[in-house]
Amino acid sequence: MSNQGQFVRLTAAIVLACSLILGLLRSFAAAQDLPTRETHAAHLGTIVPLDGPVLAGKPVTFRVKDTPSDPHWDLGDGALCAQVKTEKWKVFELTLEGPTTGNPFTDVKLFGKFINDNDTISVQGFYDGEGKYKVRFMPQKEGKWNYITTCNVKQLNMKKGNFVCTPAQKDNHGAVSVKDTFNFAYADGTPHNSFGTTSYAWVHQGDSLADLTIKTLSKGYFNKMRMCIFPKSYDWNNNEPLLYPFEGTPPKNWDFTKLNPAYFRNIEKRIQQLDSLGIEADLIVFHPYDRWGFSTLNRTTEDLYIEYIIARFSAYKNVWWSMANEWDFMRVKKLSDWDYYIEQFARKDKYHHLISIHNGERIYDHTNPLVTHASIQGEETYKAKEYRKKYKKPIIFDECRYEGNIHLSWGNLTAKSMTEKFWRGIVNGGYVGHGETYVTENPLTFPNKSNDVLWWSKGGDLKGESPERIKFLRKIIETSPPYLKPVPLFESWMPFSAIGIDNEFYLAYFHDAQPKIAIIDLPEKSIFNIEIIDTWNMTITPIKKKFSGHSLIELPAKPYIALRIVKQK
């Protein structure tokens, strides 16, 4: 072969190789959807999310590099992690790399502005430790959202980008808000009937016990969990939490200017677990049961804490804000302090999550227009009808005593009594919360020295008999027409109550009475089917006879009987 022929062949091979390499580079660029002009824009501070091999909705990391490398691109100072797609009412999260010197919690003021057509929402960012700064956003509108950061630190300022908000999936109904004065509904209009429980310190017990709590909740008894953000010190809850909310060492050597991101990261993990089960996280912001100094913070620290939890948690659709457990037992705080906290959450939470405040002995004035619903501690759940008239908003008896066997009177209800309180609250137009306090240790010891695991405190397993009955009631309510209201099915002086829709549907309850018959007046021009509900044995028995007008209904003459009365179609 001549030298000239070898040269031609070699040249052709080189050209072919270059063509293949160029083609691969072009294919790579197309897959990443990041053309040259956008790469140039990225160097100027515009965040251009990757596509292609990255899974939709998953974080995409951009790192500081001189040349592109799969799947990372140089953005200059402030590397980023962000999604290209986020489901409606889910969390879009933007992560930036920033300074670690000084105090990032107080020195850095980071905000993100999100724009979709005429909708503009600005939210505060937060420091997540190890040089990571985050801005979280819950999109409530489908389509393309553009965003830009503002920050007093140049490295985090003017970071731009966009993402697409996709439609909500089947089980994603959005955040809960008040519906028609006395009720709750999700953002998509689905009714929310609150069936809550309480486990104050379950998030502070470590993965093993917390995961058991989640497993218990997965059985479908409840759709709301009351839980403390700060750790709790009380009988049967004397162990130290695994993490603390501030930097420092227990019991009281804290730097109140520096929060502990790992502590709050653990809580949001639990918020997400609850959301996966369709359970609302009713976060208790303050409480009096404390040995670490977290109940006596000064206003500067309180503001830092409040801003941080709003920035960190509010983008989760299942968050509710409870200002306190037993606000009136926190003696160092004035009534004006609570009004201030409520105002802060109402103003700074851009998603307007539900806001309440729970009482000890003194009920807060729930006519405050910034309080979305009345959270009440009291065992007379049948007074829900009275509170509706007084406060003109949804009524939740979040604490009506607990099923259990402890020596304290608030924690030794029978399962039948707990179930009865649920029914009486609901047929009077309210909602009721569960709690459980069973001591099972052997031998018994004093509560302040006990390591026993009680649901109300640490979660774990439920031992009582009321949860199954509450689940039975929940199914009845969720399969009934929505937004039932108190109706005068009985004479006003009688202690029985009913909810319903006039001339359509009625649900009545006789609580611990045992009448042999019930005499009620139904609409004369309609025919009704009636079922007898044994609320304890969880049975529903249809009556063969049809009813209309002045009706006599034969009953089993036993306690805890209800009637479901439905107009015949």
C-alpha cells in the first residue's frame, strides 16, 4: 500500500472518529436539554435544570466545575440541587451552597420568589447545615413556575430557574382548610373529617419506636396526629431525646442563636411519613412540660424558631399549626404573647395552614379571626353544638381524656367511654381526638421513674379497644353525605342528638341510654330506610319496615346504639 493511500485511510478514520465523538456530544447535550446559550446563562447565575436521564421529580445536583460532566454543570458560586418537575401540592426544594462562617441562622437572609403567570409567592429560605441553604415551595397551581432568589449574601443572590408543576395524583388532595364555616376540606374539594390522636413525643424516640408508631397508624384509625416540636419532660417521658433543637449540651447549656438542623430534619421525616399515610401533622409549637429551657425562650429566640419552622415545614401540605398544648399552663407567657404568635404564623405562612391553640383550664378566645378552628380540651364533647354557635368555626375536642389505666383521672377512661365521646361530639357537629395511656410494665413503678411506653407520650403499639370502634365510626362518616350539621330530630330537652341533611339523611345516637323504642318525626312525604348501628359491637342491622312521618322505631334496649336514617330513592 502506498504512503498516499495510508494517509487517506488514516485521515478518513480520524474524520469518522471525530464525527462519532461530535455526534455523541450533541446527543448528550440534547439529552440534558442544556444548549450552549443556556450553559452561558448558567454561568451568569441562571439555574437551568437538567432533564434527560434524570428522573422527574428527583433532585438534580449541579456542582462547581470548569467543564460539563454528566449530570453536573458549572454554575459558578452557589451550587444547586432542584427538581425539574414537582407534583401539585408536593414540595419543590431548591438547595444552594453558601457560607459556613459566622452564624448562618442569623446572618443570612434568603428568600425565594416563585412566579406563575399572575401568581407570585415569596417564601423564606433556611439553613440546613454543612453549608447547605434551602428554599421550599408548595406549588398550588399547575404549569411552569419561574423562581429567583434574593439574599444579602452575593453567593446566594439572584439564582434563577424554573420547574413544571404537574397534576396531583389520585391520593394527593392538597392541604386542609376550613369549608363552609364549620367543616374542613382538602384543596381539591374532598371533605376532611378529622379523626385525630395524640402522641406528644413520638418523633423524639428514635427510629425503632417511631417506625412502630407509623406501622400502627397505617391501620387507618386516624387521619391527624398531634405532636410536639420541642421534646417533652413529664411522667413516663423522662428519657433524653436523641437530638436537641439548639446547638449545645443538656440540660441547659444552649446557644439559642444556632438551631440544630438534624433535629428538625428528623421531624420533617416524620411529617413525610404521616403524609404518605394521609395523616395530618398537627405540630405543637410550644408547651410547658420542659426541663431544658425551651418553654422560656426570649422573644428574639422565639422569632428565630418560628421563622425557621415556617420556612422548613410549611411547604408540606399536611402541616397544621397548634400554638400550644395547654397554653394557659405556660405561666411566663401573657395572653398578648399568644396573640403575637398566632399573628406571626398567619402572616408568614404563605400557604395559610390551619392555626389553633389548645387549652388547659382556660379556653382561649377562639373568636380571634386568625384562629381557624377551636382546639378544646374538655370531656363534654356533646357541647360541640354550643361551641359552634359561640365561635362560628370548626370545633375539635383534641383532648377529651384518654383511654387507659393510669392513676391520673384524665388518663383512665374505658374504651366504651372514649368511643362514646367520639360519637357524642360528632352527632353534635364537632370532631373528637383520641389518646391512650395504658401502663403495662411489671413490676409497676412511680411514673417519674418509669420507662414504660405509653401511646400518648411515645407512640408504639395501641393497646386499647377504642381505635377499632373509632375506625368503624370514621367509615360511617366518610361514606355519609358530606358536611352534616346538627338537626332537631329529638325534642330539645332530650339528651340525644343527631346530624344530617333535612329530608335526606340523619345519624342519631343514644349514647349510654338504653331505650326500647324511639319516636321521631320524619318528613311525611318521603319514605326512609333505617339501620340500627351497634357502635360498640360494630354491627349495622337494617330494619325491614319503611318509615315516614310520625314513626315508632323498635330498639335493642342496650347502650351505645345509633340510627342511620336514609331517604329512599
